Amino acid sequence: MGGQNFVDYVKLFCRSGKGGAGSTHFFRSRSNPRGGPDGGDGGRGGNIILRGNKQLWTLLPLKYRKHVVADDGASGSGNQSSGISGKDVILDVPLGTVAKDAETGEIHFEIMEDGEEQILVQGGRGGLGNVHFKSATRQAPKYAQPGDPGKEEWKILELKVLADVGLVGFPNAGKSTLLASITAAKPEIANYPFTTLVPNLGIVSYRDMQSFIMADIPGIIEGAHEGRGLGLRFLRHIERNSLLLYMVPIDSENIKKEYEILQQELEEFNPALSHKPHLLAITKCDLVDDEYIELIQGELPENSDPIYISSVSGKGIQELKDRIWQLLSD
């Protein structure tokens, strides 16, 4: 998932089509020069629709499409002929896309399934023709309904990455290194904070030709839920993961405190995250020996049952996969 190609937020100006006007036509023929009303209805204005597409993983195709305009409906005509409805505009989006009102922040819906369609902006209703207004006392109505206008609204689309496992940790906790070592993903890896600026996805192969999806979420820092660091921009991606893997390096000054800060930041952002299944992985264990690992046992969070791993040497990687698979299966 290339950084320049990953777009998880777009703002669009949307204008749906206006409905066509109803017709005030009257039937005329040589044998019936004063026929009754036969005006048809106007066509519906075009809708703007979002459609889920599992082949997409970014909102990039919409990044430079600032205006989305649907066609107007056609007016009705004689012989009770209805006008043609305006052509809908269908925007394909990745699964996990959330549609919001840009003015109020109200969430309209989320696209979760391939092929799922939801109307983002409704087109105007077509007007009724004069044939609908005929009655015993009004046999020649000379009016019809105009079509309803279309809507002009600003909308926000946000993408929440869908993955089985989300990697959560401070910058330089070894998340990208783990993803690169057990998947075919090629995240940027360097020894400085915030190397990862966009979520990276990889498929982890497991025993008997099985697999699960792992997401490397950009590093969290204390105060992220208030917008510090990369802040709120990427915390929302964690909401869509089935399992959270907290990662704390073994050379951290205080493993327990770092683990608790990560949990607190996620809970402050969304209390529901504290109830997600999770594991704790102590990373970079190739830097120390087994004797040191025994020494720090008392400093670790209670009931965390951590897994000691090294993405460089492969230590604990198979055990990590087994534990993840067991939790996902449960």
C-alpha cells in the first residue's frame, strides 16, 4: 500500500438531479378535438450513490473529483408518457467507507459489503402530470406539478481499514518490521519516529493454506486521542480490526507504562476498543538474552501473558501466529 496512493479522507460537493416537470397536455384527435387531460409525470432526478467494491483499498479515485453532479429528470409529455429519470452517478468506494454530512458531522451510513449500494444524495421527485388532477368537477385541469429541485450538499467520505489484526504501538515499536517479515507488504522502515504515515495491509499465511489480514497502523503517542502526533487521523482505522496486537519494544524504559498508555489512548478515543480481544507482544527480543527476559518478568503488566518476539531472528513468530489464529477463531 503506497503512501502516495493511500487516501482515506475526501470532501465532495454533491448535486443531485432535479425532477422533471409534469405535463399539462390534453388529448386531441380528429374525432375528439376536445379530449381530456393526458399529461405524463416528470422523471426523477438522478441520485448520487455509493457502491462497495472489495477490489478497492483507497479513496484515491475520488481525491481530485471535487464536484459530483447527477443528471436532471426529463419533463413528462402527452399520452401519459413519463419523462426519463436522470442518470444516477455511482461512486465505487472501498469496504469500510463512512459517509458523513460535512456541515453537521452526522454519519449517514457505512459501506460494509461488496456490491452494497446506498444513496448519498437523493434526486428530486418528478412532478405529476395534469391527468392526476382530473375530477368530476374539474375535468380540464390546466396545471401540473413542477419537479422537486435537486439537493446541493457537501459530503465527507472517510475510510476505516478492514483487517483481522491491527498493530498498535508507539513509533519505532517494530510494527512495520513485523509486517514486512511475515507478509509480502513492503512498508517503509527506518530508525526514526513516524516512518509509517499511512496504514499498511498485509496477508499473513498460516498453517493448512489459511490466512488473515494484518494492518500496521501509524504510531500512537500519548495524547493521540486529542490530536497529538498523527492523532485522530488514524485512530479510526483501529475500530475496524477484530483483534488488537499491542507492541512494546523490550528496550523501552517502562514496558508496563507504555502498554497502559496505549490502552488508555484507545479507550479515550472509543471506549468500545477496551473490550476488543488483544495480545501483548514484547518486540526486538534479539537485543537481549533469555536471562534478561527472566529479570523483567516482575515489571510486566499483570495478566498480560506477553509473547516475546523478534522479527529479525524469527523468535516467537510462530507462537504469535498460533495465538492470533486461536483468538480469531474464538
